[in-house]
Amino acid sequence: MNNKTDQKNYEFSFEKLDVWKLSVELVKDIYKVTKNYPDEEKFGLVSQLRRSAISVSSNLSEGSSRISNKDKAHFTQISYGSLMELLCQLIISKELDYIDEKQLFKLREKIEEISNKLNSLRNYQFSSFTN
């Protein structure tokens, strides 16, 4: 295998997490939906939504680099907080008529799935350092 395209890249531990994969999909969804927001929201709500969404996957990635499960759980908790921030911003977006009920419902379903997985991961991490 002399050709770099023939080589399989190393997969980091966070890339193996279903919750990380789902959070990256959510980022793509948020980028798509915010394309339709008014121009005056480009540096306001659009920026906040995108940063919150990216923060979920980014903190999972950063937490995976930590040695102790306590530190890992801390970053998983930060990811959860960013996810709740994102949900709040989406609810506000609906109230401002930037998204409709159907869009909010679909995004909320994904957020609920991710939140359940984050809770499970955090509980596992906590149990690993409290036992």
C-alpha cells in the first residue's frame, strides 16, 4: 500500500461513538435550516445555533482525550448543556417564525435521541469512577 488513498485512516475513540456521529448529523441539519434565516440574524441567532450544535460534538471529542472518566464525564455534561442551549434557541426560532412546527419537531426528535445517549454515556462514565 504505497498510495495514501489505499490506507485506512486511524479512527479516534470519539469517532466510534454513535452519539458523536448523531451530533455531527445534527450540525449539518442546523446549517441547512439556518440558511433560510433572515440576513439580520447572521451574526445573532444563526451564529449561536451553529456554535451550540458544533459544541456538542466538539466537547465529546475533547472529552475523549482525557484520561480519567471523571474528566470525560465533565465534557459529556458540557455537551449536554450545549444541546439544551440549542433546543432553547430552536424554540425561540419557532417563536420568531424562522422555522415552522414541523422543522422544530424533527430537530427536537434528534435532540431527544442525542440527549438520551449523552445521559447514558455520562452515567457510564460516572459509574466507572465512583465504583
